[in-house]
Amino acid sequence: MRSASVKDVAARAGVSLGTVSNVLNRPDRVSSSTRERVEAAMGELGFVRNESARQLRTGTSQTLAYVVLDASNPFFTDVARGMEGAAEAHGLSLVLCNSGQRPDREAAHLALFAQQRVQGILVTPVDPTSPLLDRTRTLGTPVVIVDRTRHDASFCSVSVDDELGGRLAVEHLVDRGHRRIAFIGGPMEIGQITDRLRGARAAWADAGRPAEDLVVLVTDWLDVAGGREAGARLAGMSSAKRPTAAFCANDLIALGLLQHAISSGTSVPEQLAIVGYDDIEFAAAAAVPLSSVRQPRHELGRAAADLLLDEAGNPDHEHRQVQFTPELVARRSTG
Amino acid sequence: MRSASVKDVAARAGVSLGTVSNVLNRPDRVSSSTRERVEAAMGELGFVRNESARQLRTGTSQTLAYVVLDASNPFFTDVARGMEGAAEAHGLSLVLCNSGQRPDREAAHLALFAQQRVQGILVTPVDPTSPLLDRTRTLGTPVVIVDRTRHDASFCSVSVDDELGGRLAVEHLVDRGHRRIAFIGGPMEIGQITDRLRGARAAWADAGRPAEDLVVLVTDWLDVAGGREAGARLAGMSSAKRPTAAFCANDLIALGLLQHAISSGTSVPEQLAIVGYDDIEFAAAAAVPLSSVRQPRHELGRAAADLLLDEAGNPDHEHRQVQFTPELVARRSTG
DNA sequence: GACGCCGATTGAAAGGTTTCATTCATCGCC
DNA sequence: GGCGATGAATGAAACCTTTCAATCGGCGTC
């Protein structure tokens, strides 16, 4: 039971095949009586337009694709929502694939989308320097890097000023009078983590504080478990050496740290102030609402989609690296 | 600069177009010397196989689609991970679209996937009774309903026994000695919410407790804000009438309730015990780790994908409604 | 030396849609 | 009543791949 084609519809409605196509694509060009006849035939036959054939003929697709780094991190799903808005405004659909931080899956998804001839690919790559990105673009599919960046200007990208974010967090802690603080995050291979740390150190130095009073605790990964473990390490320090505040490289770490503090009877923020990063929904909803560095997630997604559409459609497109400004949201976890 | 086609590759490699196709699809049929020549030509021309043309000719696609109800709920992203595993095992890709609970977007995504002739569509619908689902299947695309169900057996579906889940939660609270409890959730149009409530009431009755000692607080939606607000309502009750435990219809509600309790000085679980539902990652990581009814999220996704593949590939497929069994995970929030 | 066989290669057809230059029909107007 | 203009409908060509029956060339065998 092969599904009906325009030809079948045309036969049934007693019109030519071109007319059916006109009904589909330029309904104004067709008289209302035949239009109705054609539409009736479509209904009776259960006609579903074959997108492959359409796309083959026209060479254009109606979709943008986003290869997500980690679909279970709320940050990325919010970014994707911003993209959806932009795509919808242009009459396009956004489809997602999740790489789950696996380079092989990332590669497979990139290849699939390239073969599908999507209008363009948004990607938060496992490794932004991967030559696979260059290859994908060279082969004809526009690519925009999301929440990461290439230091040369070889790709369009959208990101947030992580150095400033680090700075904001530490300036806030300095304002609150802290004289010994911790930076918690890792792994240090991720450029953004080191940027945040650099900003943190700069702000600390600007405040005239000695470098050794900013303790760095490196975690294996940016998840809740890493935060808990860091909490245990903090608790193990002598009270003289123990920081009175912690700046965590993302909210998951901060939540883990908070959890450890509460369960071990450390009061937040009195004995330990905490600043997170990302301002995910759960940050405001934590037991002690978290201060956090907010990234404009929806704008990030929207801007990325807009850049991609420009790259895809504008003949004299130039690569741009958009950088957004983060913002500190002070809540109870810093007093 | 149109991208190269098999014809271009064939010309460059000095072979026929059929041979190029053989290199792509049956590399064993082609001598290694010509194969190398063809592959070299592909590399030089930047050939990318046109998936639309392939699909048009063969009639088969390599993808499954999942229309997610709410991509920002970690529960659904975990379900999607289970689907990814099943898809990968069959050499297929899974693509996601988010309806964000908007029926119009759900409809648009269903239409898109049907036109793309994906192998099948997994969907957590806004409304499982929507005729759109029937229409999509009638028009030729297999559909499996995820985490919802049709009460007639008209569709394959996977879900979890919500009545049992409600039962487990309340039995646990009864075991803990609570004699007055609350059910918090809503809106009541969602079948699953009412199922959980029915199970809760049944267990309560089985324990010989009077119906009026199970207080129902209806929320507008299953989010953190709803939980906070319910917390305020609980706090407003006289201590004689105030329940000593709450069973929340999902973890987001439970987290909101927990947050309210902590910030208002109510100790958990001593003054208020809390059971959530879904057992999302943040449940275990909450300030007071949440007891919760765990749904087998990955299995749910995997089973859904398997059903879909059977419906798509097996000529004498019969619709099945798979129901999984939930499990109570006791943590600190219930003592 | 002819024959048959086998693996390697070929090339035309098919798949469903869109496009566009043509044709057809109708109508108003001189 | 004939003419041009206008609007509607037509149908062949093109998009790129895969498939499959047919051809080719080389080899071993009788």
C-alpha cells in the first residue's frame, strides 16, 4: 500500500500533475473550484507530501539542526528553546540530536544532518577545535558553534564572557567581605572553566588580595557528585585555612556543595557562602536559593540561530563571534 | 557551487555512475583498485551523499523521531536517552523535537516527520486522545505513545503503573506512622495525576484510615513554583489539621515544597515528610535527599523504541500497551 | 583454440516533486 | 465577429540516487 503521490491525486481529481503542485505551493494561482476538487482527492487518498522528493527538487530544506552536548543539562535545553523561537519566526523547524559528550555520536549526527542538507547546523561540540567542524562546513553545510568558541575567527559562534562572569562572582564575594575563597570546578581542559578562573583571579588581585587566598579545587566533572566531594574536601581543612566562600564553575557543582554543607551542619551563607554559574531553574529553587552568574540562555540560542540563518542565506556573510555579558544574580546563598 | 553528485565523482574517477553507487553501498562488489580511485575522487570533490535522493529512491529512512512534551523536564530527556540506545543498536538515529506542551507545535512536528517519512514517531502528546495521532498513523507513519496511554488498545504505548506508584508512596508514609497526609499535584485533567491519586486513596483506605485525613491540594502545574505555593498553603493550616507528610505528584513539586519548608524553618522529615515522583537526578541531590517513586526511564524509552520498530517492520505486528512497575526509593525526606 | 564461467562494470529506468515555458479557454472591447 | 489580454491548466524536464539486467574481459578447462 504505497502512499499516494501527486500523480495519483491528479488522476483522481481529473487535473494535471502540475495543478496539484500549484495547489500545494501557489494556491492563489488555481481556481477555487479545482482547488477544492484537488483537496478532496488528497483527503480521500490520504496524500502526504513526500519531503524527500520536494527537497531533492528544490534543494532547500525546512529545518535547522542542533547537536546538543548534554541533553540532560537544563542549561542546554533552555538554549535550545531560544533557537526554537528563532526558527519558528522564520518558518523553520528545529530538530535536536544529543551527542551526550561522545565524539563518535557527534560525528554521526553531523554527517547525518549534512547528508540531509539541513539549512545549517548548530553545535555545542565536545571539542571546539575538532577538524570535523571545518570539514562539515567545507562540505557545504553552515555551522555555528554554540556556547564555545574558536579563538581564531574561523567560525560564527555565540558565547558568554566567561572571564567577566568569573570576575563578577568574585567581586561579589569580595564585597561581602570574604578574605579567603575557593574556586571549584574542572576539568581544566575546558576553556570556559579556565576563563572563569582567570576572571576570578583577576578580580581577586584587583581587590588587593594575595593569590594564595584563592584556593582552587579541581573536580573531575561538572556534576552534583563533584560538588559533594569538593564539600568534603573543604570540610577536611583546618578552620584557619578553610575558605569562607566558594565560587563554583556551574550550578550542579554548587548544588552538590550546598547539599554537603546542609547535611554536615555547615550553615549557608553564614559559615560558607556559595556562588554558582548558569542560574538554572533549580538554582533559585534550591534549599538555600543560590546566587549564580546568569547566562542569557534564550538570547544565546536565538542569536546562534540568527547567525546561522545569515550564514546560510546571506551571500556576503562574515563570521562573527557574538559574546554576551553575564550577570550576577544575588540570592540567599551569599547572605 | 552546487555540491558534487555521484555523476561528478564518476566522471572524475573515470568510472560509471553505477560503480560509484556500488562503492557507497556494496564495497565488496568492486575491485579494490577502482574503489580507491573512486574514494579519492570523492575526497577531492567533497562529495556528500544526498540523503533526500537516497531516500526517495529506496523509500527507507534511517531515523526515528521523538516529539517531546517538555524538553526542560529531566524526566523526558532521560526517556530520550533510552530511545537513543535502542535506535543506535539498530543503526538508526533519533531526532527530537520539542512541543513544549503546545498542541500547534506538536501538530507541526508530527506533520514534518510524516512528510520526512521517518521510520516511525514516538510521542508524548499533550492530549493522548487527540485524533491527530490516529490520522498520522492512518496516513502511513507508525506512532507509539510514550508515558501516556489510550484506554482502548488502539495504539502501542509504554507507561508506568501510576496507580501502583501512588499506592507505594502512601503505603510508605503509612509505614512511617503518618496519620494525616496530603496529596499535592495537578491539574486534574492529566490522567496520570488522577491515577496516582486513586492509588494513594486506595492504599490509605486499605490501611484503615479515614478518607478525610488525606488532604488534596490541587496545583496549576507540575513545577517548582506550584510546590512552593502548596507549602505556603500547608503552613497556613492549624497545627491540628496540618498533615505531617506530603505525597507530591512529581519531583519538581516536591522540590518546591521542600524549599518552602526549609526556608520557613519546618524541619524535614521531622515536622513534614515528603515523597516525590519520578526520581529525577536532582531528587537525590536535594538539600534533604528526596524519597521518590522511581520510574524506569531508560527502559521506558527503550521499550517504546522497540515497539515502534516492531510496528514499522513486522507485518503481523499487534498493538501492545506495555506497563512498567514503579519502585519506591526511600531517602532522608521520609526519615 | 573455443567454450563457459565468474567477477567487475555499465547504463538506463525509476522514484515524487517542482518549475516553467506553453497551450487553452474566456472575456471584454472595438 | 474578430482581436488581444488575462487567467487557468498543462506536461516535460530536472533534481540525485539506487537497482538490476546486461555487457565485458579474463581465466581455466576440455
